[in-house]
Amino acid sequence: MAEGALRIGIDVGGTNTDAVVLDAADRVVAKAKRPTTPDVTEGLQAALDAVLADVTAWERITRVMLGTTHATNAILERRNLGRVAVLRLGAPATTAVPPLSDWPDDLRKAVSAGEVIVPGGHYVDGREIGPLDLGAIRRFLDGVRADAVAVTGVFSPASADHERAVEELVRDEYGLPVSVSHEIGSLGLLERENAAVLNAALYGVAAQVTEALVAALAERGLGARPYLAQNDGTLMTVAHAARLPVSTIGSGPANSLRGAAFLSGVRDAIVADVGGTSTDLGVLVGGFPRESAAAVEIGGVLTNFRMPDILAIALGGGTVVRSGGTGVRVGPDSVGYRIAEEALVFGGATSTVTDAAVAGGRVPANAADWRERLEAAARAARAGEAAKPAGTAPYGAGDMSETFSDTLQSALAVADAMVIDAVDRMALGRADRPLVAVGGGAFLLPAEIPGVSGVIRPEHAEVANAVGAAIALASGRVDTISPAGESRAKAIERVKEEAAARAVAAGADPARVEIVDLLEVPLSYLSEPAVRVHVKAAGPLSR
Amino acid sequence: MTIDISDIPALARGCAVLGTGGGGDVRTGSLAAIRAIQTYGPVPLIELADLPADALVVPLSGIGAPTVSHEMIHGEDEPKRIAEEIERIFGRPPAAVMSSEIGGANGVAPVAWAAQLGLPLLDADGMGRAFPEVQMVSMYVAGLPADLVIMSDIVGNIVTIRPIDGLWSERLARAVCVAAGSHALMADYVLTAAQARGAVIEGTVTRALAVGRATEGTAEPLRALAERLGAARLITGKLTDVERRTTGGFVRGTATIEGTGDDRGRTLTLELQNENLVALENGRPRAMVPDLITVVDTETAAAVQTEGLRYGQRVTVLAWPCDPLWRTPKGLETAGPRAFGYDLEYVPIEELVKGELRG
């Protein structure tokens, strides 16, 4: 990296778009938070402009890393999605459950240009189920009008040659982009196929994101190279993202976990990202997010995407506190981004978890006056209370009387119990790791939590997600089946090489790629002993 | 009565509960069932009494490795080939399909197979739950000769085995399964309605449906499920340890649940293989196979499979009596605690949890 090089990390979240500028020594030199806009791009530009205002030497900015929700929103809103010709290689197997069987009707209508199951695919041991029927594929493609093609072969993560052959045919003869499932998902046909089809539907969205980002950089005269963040907390070049747009889904939680690791200097920890509406808990293992074992649903479609194992609880700074006949209730609703007007500390009339935390003596840094503001708000509310019928606000009797402070105190106890319970669920019985608190609401968390060795609140925690985008590595992964016998060691070496090659393809420096994860699971009922191997390689971006 | 698309989610939930932690994932089977009903129409659910004495009942099940069944899904023609082979052998077509194993994936998928064949589904199965081995079926316990197995693989091969007994049946069927790519459809014990009387466990499809429906639209799904099952609640608590080890080709494991709420201070350990087999408290059994033991999510009452058990889950362990057939000497010899390697004398759940059974 050039002397004095700067880089920008941007993370688009549900409520806010955060941006940071890091210098060559990885110090945060500028940071900003702007509201996320419905079109995403406007908020992104606002956050970018806000950090650029704090930097003079724009020519030293060499890279911009973006974690964005464009793709997620496109799927959720069924907007800008491409029409996909869905090809499965496996007939006569798998015909009992045709492609897209579990898709919501409206999404299927928006995406599918037609589906077919043709002969091809492989057995678990690598034999062909049948020869690939290229004639059948041509007949199918001749009859559909599609923007892209998704190809899924039975056992393609172990034997990819049929998918590759189809990719070549489609590119050469039809000129359409092709989404091949073995590059996208792991074993589990329907889930991998779903991810491959979503990926093909997102090519247009990927192009828009890239264009928007490249245009934003050009308009500002920035010569920086753009990257996109993916769901496992690593980066890819925009060229790679154009092939694998579905990987950009869910980059937010991964970015915040990686940012927490970086800012705290801790590689094994539980991370709590406290926002306005919810708190996301995740686990760092060796500096990377622990991945979920369960299937992940995107827009109502089940995929076998590797996502961080996140436990979200309905507890954030704007979570509403109520008191009534059955005691104090906390949430699940939140005033969300309106917290700046509605919370008591900000002169509003709604008791929130932020107010409860402030009453309990927990305030963000540089907000020592919040406690006083809360008391003032309580006095004002009490003055107005006499003139107005009780029970109109979620918390009616607004004074700093015993009842009032009792309510906030109980609410804080309820909130703490929710956090403690969630931490326990994520800790898997280990109590020796710290908890790293990040996000705008990190100050809400208690100083001590059972089940963790301590609570770390790093500097710049409120923009940990953008930091996570800025410091991310590039990665590649392979999930396949290998023989467990004598050739095992050689086979696993090959899998490692393939993962490293994929990391380099995503933008990693070939000299500094490392294997960061290796998992072997023995398989039963096979003629030859075999193992399922999962390998992930990652490395810093090449210069 | 018929089984329609709207019944499938409840049937799947019920089959998962009756799977006692095993029996495989119900999702693919549910999708296949929905697809088949869409194509061929709803499936009539009939009782044994509805069939003439010489009508042929085909017990069907998928056999193979779970990793393979999630990747190389069944083809649509497999049931048809088995039906044709039966007609060739017996000179008449089958009259009804039966689930070999109501617990788990093999409880839901037969709806798809029956729809594809245009046959009714018999309201019965061969286990009343899930078991891991081919000979652990009621027909074997009832003494029907295990002399015919028909298998169909995905490419169209049909293998008819005439084994001399149940153990050979298991051994040969497994070898064929491996050759076929670790996944096949199997008809085991093709039987007449007359033979089926007393040799199958009746009413289990209806029961799975009722069990699945029990947790719909209620504020207290756990209580509703326990009452519907007539189950004892062994413990409500938190999973604090799951240990797995592979021995002799089986995955064995132990799960520890520490009580919470009213159960604070108590600890229950579950011995697992593919299924939950023995529940122990203070070293003393509280329930054991062949009685049914299922772990459910305390909040939703959804069944948790053994491979889905994770530290920190809030769960309740329910246990309830098996079909009386499993309590006969041959039933216990086939699928009692000793058949799974536990040195325990079988004691029925009713005696172990006196007065705690609901319903």
C-alpha cells in the first residue's frame, strides 16, 4: 500500500449508513453516520460526503469498501430482479421436487423464466448419474426468454464438470450470464439451487451497485478501487461481485463482528451490536464470525448460505418501556430512528430503554448531561400530566418519583436479563471470552455480564460495521466430498489449493493467502469411506 | 378422509415429534408431497378394515445416507417401478401404500408416493415412531416372514431380494443401497390386508396429523402437545452439554439438560443414537426405548432432532408409551434397550413416571 494511503469503509444498515476513513496504520481518521435512504444510494453518498469533508488528501484514498443492502432489498421488494432460466442436471433423480417448489409465488413469478430438469449430475462417489444431455438444454433455452441462467447439478460441489460444460455452452451459444451452483453453495441440492437462482436474478442489481459506487467515486474525483463486502466478513472485487452478487447479502452482521475484533484487538469473543431496534449477538472465533449451522432464509427462500450465527433480540436504544397491571414490559416495539425526538432524554414523551439506561447511570461517552436531561424531561412531563388524562403515553406518570424511577429500574433489569440470557445462548458453555459491545447503543449494556470474562467497549464502537468493511480480507471457500482412505491427505491438499485460488480470484494477495478454516465430517453408507470437507482461505487484498 | 396440501405442514410437524429425534428431515418429503398432490390430487386415507382380505399393502420407505438424500432427491418414477414389480410377482397390483416408519421423513414422503401411484394411504405404519434398522418393524415382531424386499433406485434399476430372514434382509438391502449411490426407495414386507391385521400399527397417520395440529393456534403449545400425546414432561430446562462419539458405525451421544423454573436443581441426561433412547436422572432411568422420548422447543413445542441439539437451547423432554406390540418379548428383543447396547431391563414409562402422564 502506498505511503500514507487511506481507505474508506461504508456499511449500509437498516437504520443508518456508516462510513469511516482509515489511514495506513489502520487508525480511524474520520467517521460519520447518516440515515439509510429508501433507494440506499443517496444515504451512501451522504455518508461518503460526510467523511470526505474531514479528509483533505483525497488523492491518498486508494480503496473504498462497501457493505450494502441493495441485493437484500431487491429480493424483499421483488424489484429490479432479472428473469432466470432454471436448469437442474440430475434427471431422472430429483424429479419428485422440481426447482423453486418452496418459493413464494410472487417471487417465483418475478424471477423464473422457466424451469427444467435434464439428464446429468453425479453420484456421491463421483460417477455420472447419466451423460449430460446438451440437446435437451438447447431445446429448453431456445424456448425461454431469460436475462440469465442458473445451473445446478446433483453433487456439483464434489463434481463440477457438468455445470462447467453447461456454463460454457450458455456463454458461447446464448451469450447469457450463468450462475453455477458449485461456486455459490454447499451440499443440499434445493438450498444450493435456490441460492444459484437468486444469484442469477441479481446480476442487474450488482451492475447497478457497482455503477452507483464507481460513479460516486468518479463524481468526487476519487481514483480509489472499489470492493464489496460479503456475508462472511470478507471482500471481493467488483468484478467478482458481478459474478456472485448473492454473496453481498447479509454482510452487515459480518462487518460488525470483524470490526469489533479489529477495534478491540480480541480474536475470540462474543460481540453484541446494539442498534435502535435490536441487538445482534454473534461469536468471533479466531477473528472471524462463527457461522450458522442452520439454513438461512432470504426473502422467504431457504438457502444453505454461510452466514454468521446471529441471535437477534428485540432490544435496542429505542425499545419502548411500558408499565401496567402486570409489571414492566420492555418492547418488542421500538421508536427506531425517531428516538432522537421521542425518548425522554431527547425531550420526547416515550420511555425507552435508553432512558432506563440513563436513569441507571449508563450514558455514552461525552453525554454526561443526559441524566440531567432525563430528570428535566420527567419534571416537564409531571407538570403537563395534571392537565391530561392518564395512560395516553406508554408510560403515563412522568415524574422522577419513586414509581417512575422504579419503572425505569425494573425495565433496565428486564433488559439486562434479556442480554444475559442471549449471551448464555451464544456462549456454548465457555465463560472465558470477553463480550465486545459495539453499535450506537453499546452504552446500554451492563458493565458485568455472567458468562463472559468482561465487557470491552472499544473506541469508535458506534461505527464498528464500517470499520469491519474497511479492514476486511478477501476469501474463497470450497465445500466438497473427498476420499477418506489413503489418498485423503492429497485430496485435502487439493481442496485447500482450490480455496486459496478462489480467494485470489476474489482479490487476495497470492503471497499472503492462508487457510483459516478446515472442517472434515465423515459420511455414512458409502462404498468407499469419504469425508465432507469444508475449507476457507483468506488473505489481505493484493496491492 | 383425504390428505390435502393444507394437511402437510401439520403432518410434517407430527411426524417430526413421533421421530423421537431421528427419522430424518421432513422438509424435502413435505415438498414432494405438496407437489404430488398438486399434480395427482389429494390422497385418500383408509383404514385396514376398508380393504378386502387379499388386497396388497406396500410399506414404502427411503433408505440411505441423509447427506445423500438432501442432494440426490427421489425421482418421481421410483414408486411406479416398485408397484409394477409387485404386480409381476403377485399377479395383482397393490391396493394401498403404507409408511414403514411414521417418525420423520418416511412419515411424510409416503403421501407423495401414494399420490404418484394413484393409491390410497393406509392409516398405519410399521413402527409408530422412528427406528434406525430395517428389521425394527412391527411386521418382523409379529412374525411375518421377511422374505421379500423390492428396491428401486433413481436411474430405474429394480432389485428384488428374497432373503432368508430379517438380518439378511437388512444386510443385502444395505449393500444394494450403497451400490445405488446410497439412496433408494424400498418396499419391505409386501403384505395382504389379512396379514397386516395385528402386524402393523394402526391409526398412526391420523395420530401424526392430530399431534401436528395440537400446537396450532394455541397460546400454550407445549401443554397442548403433551396432552395430545398423553406424555409425561420429564424436564423443562436448558441444554448444557451435548457430547457425540462414533462407535461401531453408530453415532452415539449424550445430552444433558439442566432444569429451569419449577425443575431447577434437577438434571436429566439423554442417551442418543439416531434417536433419543434412554432418559436418566440421578443414574436412574425415567424413560427408555421402545417408549418414545422427544425433545421439543419449550416455547414452540417444535421437535428438535438429535443432530439439531445445541448448547443453550431451552427445551422440554416429553416421553410417552409405545405401541403394546413393542412390549412383547420379541418386540423388546428387537428394539428394547439391549438391542441398542444399553444394559437395562425394560420398564414401561407408566411405572417410571407414575401419575405424570397427561391426557
